[in-house]
Amino acid sequence: MSTRTPAKIEASQEGISFASALRDVLTSGVILADARGKAIFMSQEIGQILGLAANSAPGAAVGDLPSRLQNLISECLASGKPVSNLEVDLKGEGRRAGSIRVSIVELRRGAAEQVAVVVISDLTSTKHLEQNFLHFDRLASIGTLSAGMAHEIRNALQAGKTFFDLLFEKHQDAELVDLARREICRIDAIASRMLKFVGTAEPAFGEVHLHEVLEHSLRLVQPQMDDRLISLNRSFQAVPDRVSGDDLQLQQAFVNLFLNALEAMGPRGTLTVATRNSSPGAGPKGLPADTRIGLTIQDTGAGIPAENLARLFEPFFTTKPGGTGLGLPITKRIIQEHRGDISVESEPGKGTTFRIILPALVTVS
């Protein structure tokens, strides 16, 4: 009988998963080839690495291999000199484009028969992984730099705010004063959102009634709804509606989504906000349906092109003139901090739907 604790079992499973991921990235295969151009043995991974047809490996002949690889095998068998960790570019070979690492050593079976042992590793996935790590490193550096810049900008604005107010009071051009005030507020808002996005502060969790937060968030955007003659369909059916969370952060996330929906709609559009207990199989960590709340925010706007959907939550990606591209990434981060999931569906000309799943706060008797 196994004596492993649940924690150890979970760690073991994570190790297996990580090992599987590494195995997928670092794929290697082996070929045994003789001097007559016959592949005595070819592992199944060779077909995957070299892009051979499924029925070509492991029974393919050396002549089926890329020409660069054939030449290396022939040279090794002719000279007896091994090939060690040579990087070979397969572009232009008419097969899968990419790079491989090749090692070849000559062996002899009996007095005269030569055999080349060829070990091939796929470098294409490894290079992609390396590029991703470099990309993440650059993003981390940009985030640190952005946080420092945003902090200094806000400090400068706060220090000069009193002076600006006095200067604006003495200025005679009311329109210019309003414009300057608005732009200063916009700079401060952008700096605040950048700090929020790169910040590491934990939300202050407590018992929150989700419907109350939604109602308050809707009241905040009511003037914009009235200006655009937007109709509101409200359907709050989730019972219970209590979650463990930070009401101010949830409000920020919901207001972001409401404002996006309003901006996407023309006059007389319809905003639908609905909650319910989520369906089985949905939501974070496989929670039962009565311990999850599903929130739907739907608009009848222009919709989002398919090519933009995948980038919707990327920092600084925006299609709005003057947009910062931080609203939706911040929203996603807030939902994730509340152990929730957020997804989006959209069809151009028919509107957009955001779906959020949050764990309900259930009292255990």
C-alpha cells in the first residue's frame, strides 16, 4: 500500500505533467543506417521530427531523409569521424521547416559491416520556448520600468496639483481650462491603471453580495446609458449570491466591462446583465454547480473581429482611439485573483458576450 500523503501525490502528478511538457519540447529520435543506404532501425519520433509521412517511419530508407542528413551519414561512414551536436537547418528541404541537432557515430558489426548511429533532436520547439522566455523577460522589464514611470508621474501630478488649480482659476479661457483639467485627470488615470496592472498588492477579501456590487456598478454607468438611450435587461437569479472578494475591485472589473459594452453600442442598444448558478462542469477547480455563480454581460454592439479576440486581454492592445489597452487585462487579473474565470464570445454585427464564473461563498453547517 502506498503511504504518500495527498500533498505528495499532487506534487508527483505535477512532476509528471512537467516531465511530459519537457518531453514534448525536447523530442529526440534514433536511426541506425548501414553503408548501403538502408535504415536498419528508425524510431517513431524520427517521422515526427523530420515531417515524414506516417507510413514512412520506422521503415523508411536513408534516401527518404533530408539530403543534408544523408550527406552527413555518408561522410561519417566514409571517414569514420563522428558528428557531435551539429545544428542543421532543414529549410528548403520540402519537409517540415525547422532546425535539428544531429550526432552521428560509426559502429561496426563484424569485420566489414559499418553502421551509423544517428541521434536527432528537434530544436524547433526548443527555439520557440526560448523565444517565449525572452519575451516574458522583456515584458517583466517593461512592467518594472512602467511601474516606476507611473509612480513618478503621479507624484509629479500630485505635487503640482495645487499650483495647477490656482493657475486655472486665473485663466480666462474656460474651454482651455476644461481641456487642461481633463487631460491632467486622464494622465493621472492612466498612471493609476498602470500601477494597478503591475502591482502585487493582494485584494482585501471579505463577504460580498455580488448582486449589490452589480447594482452599484450599473448606477455608476447609468448617465452613459441614459445619454445613449441604452435599454437594460437585468436578471439576477443566482442563489446564493455571496462571494469571497474585494467589492471595490469587483466593481472596477464590472464597470470596465459595462463601459466597454456601452462604447461598442450605438444609440438604443441593449445591455443584458444576468447571474445564475453555473452549469455542471464549468468554472474553477470543478466546483459543484450550487457553489459557483455565472455572470453574463452581453451587448448588441458591433462585435469584435475574430483576429482581435485572442489578443483582447493582452496588455496595451486596443483598437480604441486614445485607449490604453489596460482595462480588460486589469479586469481579467481581478477575476483571477477571485479564483474565477472570464471568457468572451463575439460575432461582428451581432454583439459581444463576456462570461464570468466565480466561486460562491457557501456556509458549511
